Amino acid sequence: MSLKSDRIKNTRRNAIWGIVNKFITILLPFITRTVLIYVLGVEYVGINGLFSSILQVLSLAELGFSSAIVYSMYKPLAENDNDVVCALLQFYKKIYRCIGSIVLIIGVALIPFLKYLISGSCPSDVNIYVVYIIYLLNTSCSYFLFAYKKSLLSAVQRQDIISKVAMINKIISSFIQIVGLLLLKQYYIFIVVLPLMSLLDNLLCEFLAKKYYPQFECHGKLDKKYKEDIIEKTKGLLIHKICGVTRNSCDNIFISMFLGLTPVGIYSNYYYVMSSVRGILDVFTVSMSASVGNSVAIESVEKNYKNLNLFTFIYEWLCGWCTVCMLCLFQPFMRIWVGEKAMFSFDVVIAICIYFYVWTIGDIKSQYADAAGLWWKDRIRASVEAIANIALNYVLVKNFGVFGIVIATAISILFIGFPWSTKIVFDNYFKGKSFLRYMRDEVFYAVVTIIVCFVTYEICNFVNVSGILGLIIYAVICVIIPNVLYLLAYFKSRYFKDAVRFVKKIVVKG
């Protein structure tokens, strides 16, 4: 059966296993984080957040080769050109070993500067240099093993295999971390598990890739045209990765430098909840990425433009509903989970919800931009957004604290990132299609979401019940009211009937 005929099946399978994996990878880390907070304290969560952010910055050395390689595999896979796929894997393997060495060297060179990234004191029983080295090993070890085999599984639309391996990995690591914290109350037990489980993850993915796709091995020499194409796309991807780091990782670093580890820990808890919700949405985009790549490779622009609008409509409903839930449930949930002392004021919650919404609305458009390989075309936009975000972070954190950090990122995405990147996609792939019409649809979706947020929040305020019962009642309200309001707003939309048919096709026919 061809990749084209398998697109719906693969998207559905990837989504199902992605959801199961996401449930596991949200629930178990939530339990381990809770144990960490109550056994050791929120400062230790701050250490996690800070060093994870630093290592994400170091991962810029990867330069986006993985995405470029996956993109380069779509066409030869569609044409059953196995020799090119094998040569791509061989090239990727060599590049990743070089990258691992770079990450390790730069990571070690940063050790003397760690003390300047933390405002105030650290927990007395923790050596920050030892902790950092463990995190560094966790980041760098994958590059020397079989991480490149994940690109093959992703390109052949078998993201479900990666999800299953990640799920097994998370179950084992969480069990060890929780038992270690409860019995030994040692932070080092908590973190030493990380590189060991990264090793297991890569070994399992390599074994399964070899089992299911034995025809794809690392051998052969890549043609010069493929190397030049990958290098060109990687240049753009590097800038995109820098932009992504400024959106997420730099937040924790700025908070640590200006406010200390405790605010980093509190923000990490809020960000964990937001990124968990985001992760659920990512299941759908990651599951469809290879299918979109295959579609862009063999289908017409007209067909893909129609799909873009359809998928955007469905996804806007989902991310808008998630925004409403976060606005109404964030504080009641945090009050039960960590208590009043580890909570931010409601203005920070509003900023986080705005950040979440503007961060997610471009996800579908980005799928087509990635599939069309427009990273180099988008380089100036990504650079401007990254610079603006860093500048705003620096200015606003000193005057508005954590609220300033969060709203700075939202502003840079809303006024620079989203509109500019969308224009690039329409100018370079959806040529002749109306950019303004697409943006009008986005504005309409945003206005509807704002109204739905206001109405749902006011209803929750009117109910005004505290504790676990209140959280349950608010959750029921958030399930019913927003979706009724969205239905009323959208049922006459030109995309509504197509969306219903598409969802039925995915759920029923698969």
C-alpha cells in the first residue's frame, strides 16, 4: 500500500498512540514533580527548569539537521528510492556524531559561568556543577548513539513507534525517580536516571527501526545536490531554532538571573501545565506532519490550500477551547496542587493564556511551511522575532517581573512571528491564494475565543466553589459552555461541514 493511501491510517494511528503516550508523559512527570516539591522543595524544580533551558540553548548545535533530513526523506520514500534514504541516514549519522562532540565541548566550557546565571542561593545539599554535568551527559549522549533512526521512523509516518518507546521509558524512569525520592530523599537519584533512560530510548528505537524497516541501513554516499539542499535548509532551521529558544528557554534563564531559583520553580510549574496542554495539541500536529509532507510532495497546491483552511478551522477550535480551560482552571488547580505560596497572581495567568494562544494558532500553517522547506525564506522573520523577544524580556522583567517575561514572548509572536511567517508561506507556496482572507479568518477565530473566555470565566466566577469539588464543577463548565458557544459561532462557517466529515472519516473509517 502506498504512502498516499496510508496517510489517513497513519495519522489516526500516530494520533491514538501519541495521545496515550502524552497521557503517560504528562501524568507520571506530574506525580514525580509533586513528590519533588513536597519532599525537597520548589527550588529543586527551579534547578531542573534552569539547567533544562541551558541545555536547550546548547542543542542549537544540532542546527536543525534532523528536520532537514526528515524533509529530504519525503520524496525518495514516496518514490521508493531506498538507496537515497540509506545515504541520507549515513550522512545524518556522521553529522550527529560531530554535533555531539560540539555540544559536549561547549557544555564543559560553560561550567565556570554557571554561578552568574543564578540570583541568590542554591540548596545546600546540591552541587550545581555535578547536576549540570549530568544534564549535559543526558543531552549529548543521544548524538553518539542511534538518535538518527528516529528521523526514519518519523519520515515513514511511524511516529507511533517513537510514542510507544517514549511511554515505556517514562514509566520506568518515573518509577525509579519516585521511589528514590521517597526512600532516599536524594536529588541526585532523581537526575541520574535521565541519561540512563535516554540511552534506553535510543537503543529501543534503533532496534525497532531495524526490525520493521531492515531495508534502510546507514550506507552509501549522498549526492552533492542533496547535501547542498540540506545545508541550505539547515541555515534557515538554525535561525528558527534560535527563535524557538528565545521563546521558551530564555524565559527561565532571565527569571533565574533577575529573580532567583524560587520564581523559576514556580514559573516552571505553570509552564509545565501549559506545555502539557500544548503537548496534547502537538500530538495532532506531529501525527500529521509526515502526511502533510507526503501531500505537499505529490498533491496540488489547490488541494493543500483547501486542507490548510480545513485543518486550521479544526485546530483553532481545539486551541481556543484549551485556552478557555487554562484561564478558568489554572488557579483552582494550582491552589490544590502547590498551595497559595507557590502561585502567581491572576495577571500572570492571563499573560500565560495569551502566550499559549498566540503560540499555537500558527501550528497548522507551520506544518505546510516545514513540508515545503521554507526555513531559509523565513530566516529574517525568525531573526527579528528572536531579537525583539530577548530585548523585551530584558526590559520588561526588570519592571514587571514574571508577567513581563511572559507578555514579552506573546507580543513578539503576535506582532512579528505569526503574521510575517504566514505571509512567507503564502508568498512562496500558496501563491495566488488570499493571505488577507486567511488572516481575516484568524482574527475572527481570535475574537470568538476572547468572547468565549470572558463568558466562561464569568460563569465560573458566579458559581464560586472552592477545593476539589470546585475544580470538578469548573471543569464540567469548561467542557460544555465553550463548545456550545463555539458551535453557535461556527456552525454556519464554510468549513464546518467539511470539518464534521473529516472528523467522522478519521474516527469512524480510520
